[in-house]
Amino acid sequence: MLVEKESVFAPPLKVAHITTIDLSLRFLLLNQLQSLQTAGYQIVGVSASGPDVSVLEAAGVRHISVPMTRRFSPLPDLLSLWRLYRVMRRERFTIVHTHNPKPGLLGQVAAWLAGTPIIVNTVHGFYFHDGMKPFWRRFYITVEKIAARCSDVILSQNSEDIAAAMTHHICPPEKIKYLGNGIDIQRFNRACLSPELVAQTRLALGVPPDAPVVGFVGRLVAEKGILELLAAAQQVAARLPQTRFLIIGPLDTEKADALTPAIAADYGLTDACIFTGMRQDMPELYALMDVFVLPSHREGFPRSPMEASAMGVPCVVTDIRGCREVVKDGHNGYLTRLGDVDALAAAILRLLTDKNKARQMGEHGRQMANQQFDEQLIFTRVKAEYARLLQEKGFAALGKNNL
């Protein structure tokens, strides 16, 4: 049997990583994909096509386009499932690795139907949460149960989702493992930036030299807590009128709770808010911030507060699973109760007015980043799981050079 598998799946081992959109492959996974390539795997990215495909291909990652919507829509989803299945049958991947809720379901089912030997799913945060209506909460739990039946292993970015999987009987305990999340701590390092470059960025954005800066990074949707941030910003601006609120991230028009920069006018904050859209100069932008804020309603293991911490910026985030993995209350920032605008404003003001406390928390954040948030740790764990599964499935001889 081993001889037969070796003849079919000749080195290098072909691995597909599946996301809904190409932006996720680029900004969340590209470094991991390149690390796997360096280890000897043949990597293919599968997602809906978009402007980031050219970046992936320039980095040596082959891309296969499969249209997928980010909303659950039965007929388009069935069509996406069929297209994914055809890709799996044609490409004969040794490993299919899915990400995010939609590909986690469709990609794994398609891989299972196609007889893919190894199926891996990374949970970037379960979509269900306590604030959901009961019907939708049950629906998304059921989706996770179906997807889990197709997995060989589930890699959870946060430890609380592992507990949730046990509570809701999503999978057996031995099937789900802790992965964590990480960033490029060399890129996000304030010591690598010149003060002149930071000053130029500040000037280009129109931020006054003496203005405190409160930053946010994320998609412009209500689920990210932007409405709570703007309500808290009203209180902050009343106390410190010179404060600027730097809001970085793309529009997300596919989502029902999508917002636009025009929302700032509803809070009387048009002049205080700077909406940048999607940016590539993130280290420079974090370097402008005195405080980073993420009042999100749901997270897996958010990257933006990891990046802010690595840049020495104290964080204020929601006290929810995922965010608790990044921010230790009173150490590198503050946790605030979901939807508590007064507490959010108070935490921001505390850091803007107590420079020593903010500096200490920023230093602690950099230390945490060095010790816990290095993406190389994540890459090592993924490779170790691939090697374990290859051995268990009888591909050990082929996987020896992919460690």
C-alpha cells in the first residue's frame, strides 16, 4: 500500500490552502505558505480571484480561482462546493488545509468527497458567540460539527475555542489542538523605523504634531466594534479635543453590517477621524499611535493587537475569547466589557493621560510579542502536524524532507 501511495503522490507533496478571498491568502497566510514552500511542499492557494492574486503568484504561490461568497447562500454555496470538488479531483492534493468558516465547511466536504488523504482546518475563531440569536448560534455550531467530521485535525488559534468545541460536542478532544497565532516580529519593531519616516507619515495623514492618536485596524463593519469606538471617541474628544482617531481598514460591502467613513458624521467626529482604507505601511502607522483599540464582538486570535503590542503600543480590547489571548488586563493593555462604551472611553483616557503607565504597558507588549507572538512558532507547529499526519497515513517516507 505504501508503494502505491508513493507512486501516486510523488514528491514534492502538494498542499492546498483554501480561503474565501485572495486577501486572506496574502495578508494572513503568505508568510506561512512561503515557509511551507521552503520546507519542500508544493503550495497552491485556492480562493475567489481578486487583486491580491498577482502578489501571491509573484511570491511563487500558484493560485486556483474558485468563486465563493462570504455570506451563507445555499445555491451559490452548492456551486462553490462542486467547483472545489472538481479542483480536488483534478489536482490530487496530498493535504488540503482550510481557513475561515465558509471554506472550512465547503473545502473540507469537497476534499473528503474527493478522497484527499489529509484534511486540516484552522479555526480562526468560531463564528458562533454568546451574543447571537439562538437559531443562528445553533446553525453555526451545526456547521462546525459537519466540518469537523471531515477533518483529520483541527488547529485552533485560541485555547477558549478548544473548550467551546468540547462544550458543544463539535469534535472529540483528540481531534482539536492549540495552534495560536503569530506575526512577523522583525517587521513590527519600532526600533527598525527612523523617526523621520514616522514624522513624514504623520504629516502626510494631516495629524497635528502634538495630537494624541488612538488607532483602530480592521474591516469597516459593526462587528468590529466601530460604533462603540465612535461613541467612546465622543467622550475622549470632549476631554482631549486635539485627539485624532486613526481608523485603518477596508470597506467590506459584502457584509450586512458594513460601514463607511460617513458614519463619523453621525457622532460629530468628521474632523477628528482619519479613515485611511487599506494600507501597506502598517509599522509606520502603529508608530503614530498612543493607544490601540479593538472593541470587537468576535475574534479568533486577532493580529492587529499583536502587531500593536510588538510596536510597543498599549491596547484596549474587548474582554472576549481571542482578545484575551493577546491582551493581559493591566499588563500590556486593558480588557473592557463588550458594548460598555463608558469603560472603553475610560480605558483610552487612562492611557492617554498616564504616560508612564502607557509606556510600561507598551514595553510589556513588546516583551510578550517576542516571547509568544512570533509567527515562526506557528509555522513550526503546522509543519509538525503535517509530519505527524503524513506518518500516520503512510506517507512518512515522502514527508521526511518536508520538516
